[in-house]
Amino acid sequence: MPLTTIYNGGTRVIGDTTTAVLPQTFHPNVASFLAQLSANSFNATRAQADALNNLVWSLVGIGIWSKMKIVYPMLGGTAATHKFNLVNPQDTDAAFRLVFTGGWTHSSNGAKGDGSTAWADTFLTPSVSLTTSSGHISYYSRLQSQETNNFEWGCQNNPQTTIVGMAIARATTNLTSFRWGVNSGSNTSPSITNSSSQGFFLGSQNGSGINDRNIYRNGVKGTTGQGTGNTALPAFKLALNALNITNTSRSFYSPKQCAFASVGDGLTDLEVQNFYTIVQAYQTALGRQV
């Protein structure tokens, strides 16, 4: 059966009627995350806390919470609250919390870059925290815009031989592409053609072959990567809303508004579909779904 997530009076039920009811208490990570928001002058409403708690327990329920290294739920409306990683809600580089630089606009709908100076450092290095055969990056975009060249996630070495990145929309081609440890080009980058840059975009490398490299929009898979397999991942920090080049410069800034983002291990087609259902339910509970 397709996954359903139900929150009702403290009871969280995931899946069909044979699925166990999850605990009614706040997940420990949610409790820690909400404490950090409170310490930074934002007290979540019960509806917001429930939405966040339902998100985590749902990811636990489908077995992918343990695959997450970064989850940015973008709750609270300020840089001081949007920076926290739900997987490890501490204000440290080692916890992969964000450091925002440049022209960002923060609101209850998420964090929006200015497209020319705004980027955020995640402090996660793909070659250290991920592998060539297993990894994913995701981005929930609320902005409809087509740019000539931009990255919502990205880092690379120089000269450009290894790269991890996602470019949601290209003005002339309506193409969304995903790159995982390989140079740019249609022969190595799976893509999906669409006229909208809104929604939940996810790129996943879930196996050692190039046919295991895929990109999805709202749980629907695009084309598979073709050509050469991965040999290495970049040894530089992954950036949000820009491409980080050797930790010394940034380019291809994105003006997108991010309402959710994640980094972690590779995911199967079914896991991606269920992940989208859960993230969309979270955005709907907050009234900012697209």
C-alpha cells in the first residue's frame, strides 16, 4: 500500500493497519532541536512541534532516519533558527549546522538566496562523510524561476574532475541535473525535464553503477546517468544555494527559497517516494507546500 502518515491526538500511524503505532512522545532529536530554537528566541507552536515530530517519526517508520546525516527543516524564520541540523542539533561545525553568508532573506517559508552573493556552508565534506556508491542530496524549492546556470547544492575540486551538486532549473532546457563524483555533462549526469522549479528535488546514488544514479522531482524519477562511473568524491565542503570551489570561492549562486534540505546515504525508488510523501505532509502542516 502507499505510505500514509496520520497525526491525530498524539497518535502517529505510518503505513497500513498492520503497522505499529509509534510513540506519542517527542523524538529526542526534536526535543533538542526545539530547545535550540527556544534558546534563539523562537518558541514553536504546538502545531509546528507536532509537524516536526511527525516528520522524524515518519522517517524512522520507513527506515531512512538512520540514513540521514543532515536534515534542515527550516523552522523558525531566522538565520539563527534555520541553521540547525535536525540530525545533530548543536551549534558546531562538526554537527553540520549552517553558516549563512551574503544576501539571504529568512522567513517562516524558508531561506531564500539573492542569486548573487548568498550561500551557506554545511561543513560536510562528501569524501569524508559519504561514498561513491551511496549518497543523496535533497532540496525543497518554493520558488518558480528559471536560471541560466545555478546550483542548489554543490562542491567541486579545480580543475573540475570531481563534483557533487544539483541544479534544479536551466532557462533554455527546463532541465534539472544531479552530479555525484563526476564531471559535468549529459553522459554522467542524470536529469529530469520539467517546466517547474518548485517542489521536492532529490538526487541519489544508491549502488556502484551509473544506473544507480538517479534524480527525482516529487518522488518521480527522471533519466538515469550514462557514461563513466564514479571514481572519487570532492574533498571540499558542500554548499547550499551555490557551488563551493575548493573551499576558496563560490559561484553559480541560486535565488531559490529552501524550505527543507537533506544529505545522507543513497535511497531506493520506494524510499524516495515515501520521503516525498513525508516531506510534503510536513510542508502542508506548516502551510507552505507547493
